[in-house]
Amino acid sequence: MKKTIHTTKAPQAIGPYSQAVAAGNMLFISGQIPADPETREIIHEIDAATHQVMKNLEAILNEAGTSFSNVVKTSIFLKDMNDFAVVNEIYASYFTDGSYPARETVQVAKLPADVKIEISMIAQL
């Protein structure tokens, strides 16, 4: 069984995709960019941008009834790998139980809205 997850506490999808889809006991969250869910303003400073992405992801996790402690896989896309240390420190701070998911971090040529960071997640429900 498949269920679409939607919350107004994260940016609305800007294309033909869902914020997240629950399938069985798994949650697949689409890549989140540093957009304020209320104003749609894009945040450009990498530290504030990373926090906004993580808050957007948290809102979707919460809407689905789960949390960062149940995340099993993340994919981080960076415009500049020189931002890795800052992103890594902020990202780690959201996993308060010390149980980190599997992950890859890659530098890409360009992201939607020319943002500096995008993160997607897979979690257990």
C-alpha cells in the first residue's frame, strides 16, 4: 500500500512529485532544498540553508509519524564540496541519539533554484 505524505510545514512540491511517499513500513522523502515553507524564500548562507533543509525534512518525518531516529539512508547533494564540514556538523546535530543513517554526499553541477544544498531521506515508519 502506498500513501502520499504532505505537510504545509515544508515547501510544496514544485513539479510532478510528492514531498514523501510511504510504502509499507518505509518513508521515501523527496529532496528538500533550503526554501522557507511559508514565504518560499530561498536561503543562501550554507549554515542557515542546511538548518532549513533539516527543518523541512523534520516536518515531513513528523507528518508521517516518524523522526530522525528512524532514518536509514540519506543523500546529500552539495553545489560546493568545500561546504562539507559545515554541512556535516549541522546535519549530525539533528541525530541526537547518535544513530546515524547510511549516507552519501556528492558535489553536483547545479541544483533546483540554484541552491547550495539538497537532501533526500529514507526512513522507517
